[in-house]
Amino acid sequence: MRPFLRLTLPCLLVGGFLSGCASTPAPQSTLGASPRSITLYHPQSGETVSATYWRGDGYDHAALQEISTLFRDRRSGEIAPVDPALVDMLVELRERCGAPADTPVHITSGYRSQTTNVALARSNPYVAENSFHLRGQAADIYIPGVLPRRIADEAAAMQRGGYALYPHSGHVHVDTGPFRTWTPKGGEPRTTPAILEAKATPRAKPAPKAEPRVQVAETKPAPAAKAPGGKPVEIKTVASAAPADLSRVRLVLAQLKDQPSAVPTKDRKKP
């Protein structure tokens, strides 16, 4: 019998939970025996559901299916049953805040699949790993015309589950888990853009050192001088010659100047 009990007990517990969510009212509900109606609005898509989800004989399965469809995971399209106690909680919050019965409760986040929750947790520090959104037991809401602080205060007074006010976005998280609360980071709603993180100005790169420029005198071929006998003498000019070289060149030029000019062969007279 023990192996049989180990297999059947979890199944009975799960089956009892699901059947209880679908057919019996929440034990802490104070809404009475009158029919219960709610209007839900998903602001991102503009989708609206108005349904009477509970009558004297219990919950209306078709109405709960419509509500679950609006609560669906907007990334994957997955639909999971929504805890009817959560719907009761939303109706009671609306009434306690003094909003008319036809006031839509805005649902900014309902059911989340595991994949979506992991993806959101990577970029949003407020997303919990084991969130009640994964079980269809949580909703992020706001009610037009009602301050978020008022909704959070009424949720605290009800003591029906977890709640928290998120000032940075103006929504209130409510769930049907244990009664508790927490303080999200963020402070008051932002009315101005967030200040960017200050960054140090990068240092200017030092200018490269200029290499010393060497001026090189342009070398031009010197005119060919002729030695005695009509034989040309080649003289090379050197750029930036040393003083000793210059004096040597001057001496050569002076010697050439003193030499008698050679008479061309064609002009010589025959003896």
C-alpha cells in the first residue's frame, strides 16, 4: 500500500487544488453570495474582458476561461488557469477603493511561463525566480482614478496574500500566496529622465614627437672644367661640405684658372 500511496497522494493533492480553484469560492472571500463580475483590461494590447465569473452555485468555468485568456503569457501565448481567489481579490480591492463596478482593472502582467520569467529576470531586477505569476496566482495591476498607494493600503488591510507597491511604474503586485510585503527599489515615480552614470573624460593622447628635420642642400652638377691638353676634369660637389673640403676645392679651381687655355687641335698651324 505504501508505494501506491506515494503515487496517488500527489495526484490527489494536485487534483484537489485544481478542482478547488475551479468550483469553490475562496474561504476568505467576503464578497457574499451575490453574483461577482469584473472587467479586466490589458493596456498593451487593448484587450478587454467583462465577465460574471461567480454565481450562487459556484464559479463559471467559461468566464474563468475568458479571464485566463486575458491573463495569458503575452510572449509565448501560453494560457494557464488563473486562481479564482485572485479574481475575488481584485474585485474586493476595487470595491474597497470605492471604484464603480464597471471600472476596469488594468492587468500589466498576469500569467508567466517559466521561459518568459527567466527572460524577464535577466533584465529586470524585480522579477523573482519562483514568482507566483508562474502559478496563475499573481497580477500586476492599477485601477484608473485610484492612487497606487491606496490600492496597496487596502491590500495590506485585507491580509489576503502578498502585495507590494512599485513606485517606478505605478503598479501594485498582488498574489494569493502567504500574507507578506516587501519594499522594491526605485523610490518615487520618475518625472524626469534618470541621470546617466558619470564617466571620466578620457585622457588626451600625447602628440607624437617631431623628428628633427635635416636640410640637405640640393646637389647640382658642377660645370666641367678642362685641364691642360683639353682633357675635362670632373669635380663633384658635396652637400654640407666641411671647411677643409671647401678650401681644397678652392685650391683646385685657382690652379685651373692659372693654367693657359688649351688651343683646339683644329686651330693649330702646321709647321
